Amino acid sequence: MTESPQSLTGTPGGGAAAQFALSSDLISELLTSMRLRGVRYRRVHAGPRFGLNFDARPGRASFHFLAVGSAVLRTEDGTVHKLSAGNAVFMPHGGSHQLLSGPDIPVRSIDSFDAVSLSDSVCDVDACASAGPAPGAIFFTGSMEFDLGGMQGLSRLMPDVMLVDAEGKRYPGLMPILTSMRREVCAERVGFAGILARLAEVAAAMIVRGWIECGCDNSVGLAAALRDPRLACAILALHRRPGHHWTVAELAAECNVSRSVFADRFQTTIGVPPLRYATELRMLLAGQWLAQDTLPIQSVAQRLGYTSQAAFSRAFKRVTGRPPGASRDTARSKAAEEGD
């Protein structure tokens, strides 16, 4: 019996269908592909009155954890979020923002303060006035490239500010991590900087997981497909075996529906045909393996199931508009600029 398109529709944000679609396998696949690259953390001591400006950094996410005191987070559009000790914020889009002790405080770029290295990726910043009292607030902040691998399209659907409140209702299990971070920030035990960096990465992953488990705020496109139990099966298969050159019939079989119903539902939900999505996924992964993992072009071609390097190069250029070698050269130039 052929299923109707209506029978493929999951319940947005809840219900048994959504729970099936957001299975542990799918979420694990997403979090396994998540990488935080080029991470740079600061532990910041701020005075009773402070205004710290964080410039826009397209392509880089920001993470802030307030260990001591209170603060106001003000985003580029003027939206204000009140923070108290124990709150964490993940900002996936790299927009400019400010951390302040109050709404009318003058701001100064965080990059203008002297920093003392604590480890390879963590430095200490004293933003207190030289003659001022003890810090009014202590932050642990980070800037990083936020990479979700083949699921990178999801990051564009995330809200500008993902705030973990004191109760952490959306993020069960995260509170102990943040409590440990607060302890490490304040106690300054041996090796605390490295431990803080690792805890911050776990916290970021748990925030992303919480957003997905709550239905991705009912976003459309790929997020909607992940809430659809049948489409989610096909997406999981594509991401697990990107080197297999799938047919629409094979993907429909993964979902236990007819070819025509699957193809129509896939394009309606995601906006592209299944095989185009599969090709774009392969080229997205290829670009990451070439630029970030520095794999040889031949190895990438073999991993993605191409019979020759030439065939892979033609496909890569057709989808991305440039040859595979250009991705690696761009990445090397960018790394050199960041290192200067």
C-alpha cells in the first residue's frame, strides 16, 4: 500500500513522531560531526562598572559564561538579555555584541586589553581599573569556528542568542557542567585553564543538542526534515554513507515509502531534490576534508566513491564553482593570516 504525503508529516516540536525523528542515532551523528576550530578563550576580570565590546566575526561563534556577578548582553539590534552568575550564552552567527554592567556604560573593545597567556588556547584579561576594587564580574568567553560538518545548514537556522537560564529547563544535564566551570574559574587550581576549555566545548555541544531536541524552534528546511521521522531516516543514511552514490529508490526504501512520495516530500520540505542534496553534501564534506583536515585530493575522491580524481574534481568544481585545490589554498592563507 502506498502511503500518502500526509502520513509522512511529523509533529513539529513534539509528539511520538518528533521523538522518533530526533532519535539518539541522529543526534549522535550531528554531535559527532560538530567541531569547534580555532578556539580562543579569555578569562575576564571586570570591574564594578564595565562595558566590553565584541566585534562581529562572521563564521565564528561566541560563547560566554558568567561565573561571578551580573551583566547585560546587548546584541547588534539593541536587544538586551540580563545575565546572572551561572548563565551561559552561545551565539552561533558571530554577530557583534556587548557585555556591560548596565545599559548606559561606555564600551571598550575586548581586544584592546592586555592579555596574559594561561595555556595554548586560554588567556587572562584584567579589565578592572588599576586602582579599582575586586572584580565586579568574572567571565569565561570564547571565539571559535563552529562547524556542524554535513549538517552545517542547521547552524544557519539557529537563533542569534542561545541563552542558558539559571534553571536550564531546555538543557537538562548542563547545570553540573556550568557549576564545574564556575568552580574552575574561581579556584584557579593547577591546570584550570585547560579544563575550562574542555568544559566549554562540552557546554556548547549540549546547548546545540538541547536546541535540536526541542524541535529546532520549529524551523523549516533541513530542521523540518529532521522532525519528519521518514525523511530523517534518509538523511541519516546519507550522512552515514556519503561515499555511496544513492538512488532515489534506495533512499525511499530506507524510509519504507514509495519513490514518488519520498521524492515529493523531500523536495517540498528541504527545497532541493534528494540526489542534489546528496551531491551537495558530498562536496561540503569534501571541502572540509580538503581545507581543514588537509587530506589529499585523491583520498577525498576515494572516500566519496569517485572512480578517479578527475571525476571528483569535475563534480567539485561544478557544485562549488572552483577546483578542489583552491579550497586548500584559501584555508592555508586564512590560517597564515590568523597566525600573524
